[in-house]
Amino acid sequence: MNQIQLAKGTRDIAPSDKLLKNQVVSTLQKIFELYGFMPLETPILERYETLAAKFAAGEASDALKEIFRLNDQGDRDLGLRFDLTVPLARYVAMNPTLKMPFKRYAVGEVFRDGPIKLGRYREFWQMDIDTVGTGSMLADAEIIAMTAAAFQKFNLNIKIKVNNRKVLNGILEQAGIQEKEQAIIAIDKLDKIGVEGVTTELKERGYSKQQIESVFSFISAKTTLSQLQKKITTAEGKEGLQELEEVFSYLKSMKISQAIFDVSLARGLAYYTGTVFEAYLPKGAVASSLAGGGRYDNLIGNYLGGGRIIPAVGISFGIEPIMDTLKALGQQEQKSTAKVLVIPINTIPESLALLQELRTAGIPTDIAIGKKGVSKNLEYASSLGIPYVIILGEQEVKKKKILLRDMKSGMETLLSLKTVIQRLAD
Amino acid sequence: MNQIQLAKGTRDIAPSDKLLKNQVVSTLQKIFELYGFMPLETPILERYETLAAKFAAGEASDALKEIFRLNDQGDRDLGLRFDLTVPLARYVAMNPTLKMPFKRYAVGEVFRDGPIKLGRYREFWQMDIDTVGTGSMLADAEIIAMTAAAFQKFNLNIKIKVNNRKVLNGILEQAGIQEKEQAIIAIDKLDKIGVEGVTTELKERGYSKQQIESVFSFISAKTTLSQLQKKITTAEGKEGLQELEEVFSYLKSMKISQAIFDVSLARGLAYYTGTVFEAYLPKGAVASSLAGGGRYDNLIGNYLGGGRIIPAVGISFGIEPIMDTLKALGQQEQKSTAKVLVIPINTIPESLALLQELRTAGIPTDIAIGKKGVSKNLEYASSLGIPYVIILGEQEVKKKKILLRDMKSGMETLLSLKTVIQRLAD
């Protein structure tokens, strides 16, 4: 092979990053399970028809072109999944006896054959948590509470903006705006481009000065729920307000203080029907949104057809933004799995016995392999980020002592096995 | 959609099975990390050229046809990875400054567009652990020791057969057999088809009675290393014996008693060059082989070309066989993530507060969502395998007591929150 390359738009996750990624994923999994969600695995390969059905059901068809399409040897038309929601809908459809609510989480690769920009890949991971089969606001509150608990585990002081699409629809209706989707996409940018920017966008989309002023009479970063209660008059808007009140009352009972009402939050995607939420780090944020989601009561039912109504609410965690944030805050716990490297000097049997004692004590331990000499092995430990080294010579074996070297300070101490285990177990 | 189906040869892993699968994977990951192996993630999409290069390097080209092949929008020729070894070789090639030995593990989906038999899928998981860049038998011994430790974690009383391909080659050479691969494939079946079966196969492949007798003078289930030492005369055979002795001496120092010498073990695949090993459950086995691997000193170097020699040794764990074995032995720990379902009876705020207290105490807890009534919710808990239910009525709230129902016995007890937490935390 002359040119060894990755496929365009893909990448390797090097060991130290993968260690952090595993830590992020498993921390989140534990929280999902603490909240009673069950894991589900669906295949990466799906029938093309299954994947394309989402778009027939109304979503923008640009994404249809981004499906990686392929055939099997039986010439069947297949594709690689582009999200974890379509496979969830298919699973629900194929398992009619599933007990509702069905609370599931899923983690894994999804694929989109789209344009490649900085930080955008054609193969990436998603992590979705959804409660399917109930319209109760308890489900929405529980997902918000779970999100708060998850970021607490990472020591990230996040806030969760909460809004309801029915409220936004109500506001737009009162402002006399018919084509709500375009307006919602503009309003969603309030945070980034400010009132002026949103005004410009709304003007460009042909809304009148009066309409725009009407929208901004409802929407600002400081708008409270009680202010809106006095102003919103449409049925849909009122329903949205009531749902929000219910969610916030549940969150209060659950002692979740991270959730805040934000009337400008829309969450770009078109398929949300009620509650929407987004977790973000208010200060020093590397990434604006760390997790986001909402209620989508029509998507699964539309997908299945036959007039079935299957309400659902879910959230997606951004594994990459969370990793980047933890790295930026210096919270990447370990760069190496091994906590100590044992270097034998003519003491292979004794070193192997020691190795196993340390491992049995639960201390991740590595042994120098090959006859490279001490300095080369110290270099090896250092480049892998292994924090301690044990140099075991015949002298130490005789004395029943262990020479422990702290790689950071370079300090070497002669210790008993018991002390070494205590020190490394910290 | 009329017919909602999975792609042929794929399947869903339902929540209770996925829970077990996660448990198997994370138990193994912890052991790999205890042994100082680092995780590596490589993409599922690779350039077709990268995948096909393995076959140019000499492996049977039947498998080449089983690559799922596809194009991206730039008309690039891509494929889905069919194993985790080729991506490892590519990663080593693309990272020339990688410190050796490179100890890595990898877990994930691989794809093969092959014929579908019972229990064979076109998308399945592999779990590989490899030490790259050293020919030292310490690496082989460490992987065998790690395998023993892994199955101890599962309480599976396995044995690990160990052999060396050089020994087999030496025996065949002394028996005057030139085309060793065919003979090795036949000998590998000794366990399953016995001496008679292997004899028949060797005859069919055209070996003489004398040759076959010569082979069996070396090979039986009871052959010991010291017996072979007296009989083997070829250089390659002697080298293999010496390597085996070295591996077993290291295993002795590491106090690994599960490893046993078995001269008939060959491990079908052609690319092994030295040590081969296989973990199996001697009694009441559901699956014969639970993990297997060996040394392959030529594969990565051949793959990279340019005359590079990159020795390597690795093992692959069979996630499915391990899951099946644990299930058959009744060792599937839990079928539900939630340990308790809280059913509020006009006590939503108090139930939500209780829910969070239990979750904060680390007890996976679910709440009944929707207005289904107690009996429907008991049915829900029972069908999901949730072992306990709390029915929280106004009476209990007043008394500051909790009614805990054991779903197995049906027994209900009125307890304090503290006692409930103690009982559920077990």
C-alpha cells in the first residue's frame, strides 16, 4: 500500500481521547440507568426504505441525499442509519407488545454523507434518551432532571433552558405570522445574533415591522412565565403555558434548580411539538449546547402510519462537546490506563508475581516488555502518561522492598508492597 | 410503511439482553485496563483499498467478496470494516511515532456480507485485544493471564489451551508433510471428530498411512511438553517448544493455573505464526470457544509492505458465546435497570421527592407515568422485571412511611425511608 489514509470525513479516536470518551459514555449510562432507562441496540445497517420513510413523513429532504446507500449480495437496497430516532420508531413498530412508556437509551455511530466542515464528520456518535408512549409532562420533567444529574456527575455547572413550542406558536399566531417554521428558526438565534440580528432575519423573510414588534413584545431573555400568562390569548399558547407550569412544578418537587424558562429557545428542528430544552454552560463555554431535545408527539406515529399516535419526548447528549468542555476545564482524569509500569532488572519471575499482586489489588499495572533498559522504559512510561514506575532489581527482591518512582516529581522511594498498594490505590 | 423489517442478517438487541451485553463488555474493559491496555476507536467506514489490502497480503480471498462496498458523494470507493485487525494495522501505519509495544483493545461492530446461517449475522460485534511491536513471550503470557482473570470475573471456570504453530509445523515436517495448512485444519478438529475423523480427513487430502501414523505419534490429547522435547528434532519445532516453555514459566510466576498445553490446538486461521490459545468451558459448555487468539508476526508487516516486520499477539473475546453461557448458567444479574417503581396515588409532589432521594442514594428508580391505576402499574413493573414497587398514598405520606412491595413474593411492608434505602441498596 502506498497511500494509507482514512476514508474522507472519518477519524480515529486515539487511546487517551478514547479513554475520556469511554468515561463520558459510561458516566452518562449510569445516570440513565439510575433513572430507569433501558439500553437498546439496533443495527447500523437498515433497509433504505426504513430510513427514507422519515422524509416521506415530512422532514426536509436535503438529509435524504446524505444517506450512505449500499446493496447486499442479494441486491437488497440498504443504508447506514443517520440517527437513532428512526431505528427507535422501527423498533416500536416491530414490537407491538412493548410496554408503554418505553424508556430507552441508545449510543452509537451514525452516518451522514454530507459536506465536511471543521468538526463535522461523516461518521459520528449519538447518544439518545427517549420516553415513548406517554404525553405526561412527568416524562419531560424526568428527562430534564436526569440531564441535571448527569452534568452534576461531571462537575459541570450547567443551566437548562426550557420552553414549549406551543407557546412560540401561540405568540406567532398572535403576531399574525402564518409560516411559523421560518420565524422559529430566526427566533432560535436570539442568543447568538441578538434582537437586531433576529429583526433583520425576520425582515428578510418578509415579515412586517408591526409583526416583528409584536413578536418582540413577547420575547426577550427576561420574559417570565407569569408575564406571558397575562398576554397569551390563543388556545395553543395557553396549552403550552400550562404544560410548562406542570413541568416546572415537577422540577420543583424534584429539587432541580438548573432549569430556567427561556421563551426564545426553539431548537431548530421542525418536529418538536411541545416542551423543548437545552443544556449549556453559562460561563466560559467551549461549546454552546451540551445536550438538547424536546417532545415530538407526531414523529413516531407519522412514521408508522395508520393513524397511530405515539407521543414521545427525548434528549440527545453531545459526546464531543462534553469531551471538549472537560478537556478545556482540565477535567480529563487519566491519559493512561496503567497507573504503574514495572521494570524488571533480571527479576522477571519476581516482577510477574508483583504485577499480579498489584492487579489483584485493583491497580492497573503494566510491565516493561522487551530488553530496553531502564532509561528507555522510563521514556516509554512518560510518553504514555503512566504516573508511576517500579524498578525491581535483585537488591530490592532480597530486601523485600519496592523502589517506586513518581514520574512527575522524579522522586524515588523504597517502600513495602503494602505501602505501594495503599499509595497507588488512592 | 407497509412492511417494517430489519435488513437481512441484522437484529435488534432487546433491552434486557443489551443490559447483559453492556455488563459483559464493561467487565472485560475493566480487566483489559487493569492489564494496561488502552482503548482505540477506529471508524466503521474505511477506504475499500485499505480493507482489500489484507487479502493481497495473502489471506483467502473468499472473504473479499463479503466486504460491504459503497461510495460517498465524491464517488470514493469505501467499505465497512470486516474485522478490527485491519484498522489496527492501518492505525499503526499512519502513526509511525507510536510507542511500542502498543497495547490496545477495541470493541465494536464489524460487517460481513456472507451467507446467513443460524446464529450468524451480517453485522456483529468483535472485541479484540492486541500487543503490537514485540516478539517477547511476556506479551503472550500477559494476554493469557488477562484472559484467565477476565473469566474469573464472570465466575466461569474455564481452561485455556495453549500451543505453538511452530511445534505443529515441526511435527508435520518430521512426518514429511509439505502442505501444512490443510493438515493443520484437519488436526484442529481432533476435539470434535476424534482420531478417526482426523485420520479420514488426512487420507482424503492424500496423505499416506505412514505420514498419518507419524503425525499421531506426536499428537494426542495427553501429549506433554516434555514428551515432545524428546521427539522433536527440527529447528522450527524446537523453537516452538522453547517459546512454549517460556510462556508457561511466565504463567507459573503469575500463578495462572488455567492454562494447559494442548498439541492439537491449531486455531483454524492461517496467519498465526507462534503461540495459539483458546479459552473454553470444560463442562456443560453451551459454546465451545469463548475466546481465542495467538501470535501473528507477519500480518501487520505484510499489510504495511516495505519489508517492515511488526510482531503482534492478540486475542478476540466472543461476546455472544459469553452472554449465552452466562444466561445458561443463570448468571444474568438483572433484567431491568430500575430496582423499584414508585406508584403515586394523588401524591405526585411527594413521590417525586422520594424518587430523587432514592436516586441520590444510588438506587435506580422509576416512577409510574400516566394515570393507569395500581394494578396496571404492578403489571408494568412485573413485565419489565422491576423487583420492587413503592405505592405511595396520602396515608403513607402522613405517617412518613413507605409501602414497599416485593414483586417476587407479593409481600408488602410499611417501612421508613432509611430502611427502604438500606434494603434496596443491597
